[in-house]
Amino acid sequence: MVSMARSKSPENASAPEKEPGRIKQMYQVFTMTRRYDPTSIWWMIASFVVPVIVGVVLGLVLGGGHILNLVLYIIVGVLAGVLLFMIVLGRLAERAAYSQIAGQPGAVGAVFKSGLRRQWRASEMPVAVNGRNQAAVYRAVGRPGVVLVTEGTKGATAKIVDEERRKVARILPGVPITVLSVGAGDDESIPLHKLGGRMNKIKNAIGKTEVLAVANRLESLGQNKLPIPKGVDPMRMRSGRPR
């Protein structure tokens, strides 16, 4: 019996650990967000409580004095509160995760990987890198045309972004080129968590079919294959354990 128990122990030890359930994952995201921004708890509470209060008020005003109508309005308010709570938690958690990697090489690539809409075609790998200070230029193609995003100070990215802009303009004449900066340390610099929203606000200039053609033309240059590590994925980051 002892030998059988010993023979089973290595198998049990090598068995893969189960992934945390959905509720546990939500709790981990909630804990990480609250640790990064203590004031976020009030936004989460308000996102749930306000719809419930609105449901109660509507039930009292429009329910006609019937208990069933009041209960239905309260249920609707609770469901709306849960939905709004999930939305607010997701936004705050994304902001907290991006803020933790802001300033690190590859942070823009993380946004390109998980923070852009499907209308964009972008790679988490930069198209140009300054080897001295790890400043980089990333490229995305969408309805607004070509967007070049610099990562680093203006002095470190000025030359490489100008070269990339001239290269794109020579290959794709007539396609709009927008340059955005992240981590430049000036008034024009965009916070990392706002990069996706800022790109989505750029005015559309080309059609959906043209987006694919432009992206394929740029990808054919083979500029994405640079020997540098990929960007950090903020959705896989784990907050530090409290001591």
C-alpha cells in the first residue's frame, strides 16, 4: 500500500493546477485595482448603488402602489447595477494595469495587443528602435490611415519617427499619417491608458477594403522582424502580494 501511494504521488505532483474560477478572477482584478487606486472603490459602489436607487424610485413613482411592480423595478435596477459595475471595474482595472507598465519598453505594444478595436491592424512589435535608449516607434493601420506611435522622449524618437514617416509616405502617397507620442514627458504626450481612445478619435480617411491593402503593403516590407522582446501583456500581470 505504501509503494502504491508513493507511485501515485509523482503523478499528483505533476498534475497541472486548476485555473481560478470566474468569481476568483474578478476578486483578484478588484483587489489589484483597489490597491493601485483606493478611490476606485467609491466609483464601483456608486456604479451599483445608483441604478438600484433609480429602480426603487421608478417603482415607487410608476408602480401604481403595486408591490409586484416595485419588485420588478428593483430587480431591473439590480441587474443594471451589476452590468454597470462590471463595465466600471473593467475600465478601472485596465487603467491600473496600463499604469503599472507605463514607461517600460514594450508598453505601447501591450496596448496594441489588447487595447485596440478590431478595425485596427497593428503589431505589438515596433517598426523602428533606437538602440541607445530603447525608444521605439510602433505602427498601426486603420480607417484614419497610418498611425505612428512613439515610445520615449522626443529627442530619442525624433530621428527614427521622421525616417519611418518618410518611408511610409514614399510607399503610400496620399494615405494620411498621424504621429502620436507616449511617455515623451510633455503636454502633447498621451497617457498609456488613453492611447486606444485617442487613436479611435482620429477622423476616418480610407475605406475598410483600403485598410487591408495598406496593411499588406507595409507588412511586405518586413520591417516588423526586429530582435527585441515583445511588449508586456497587462492582462496577465499579477499584483504584488501584501506583506
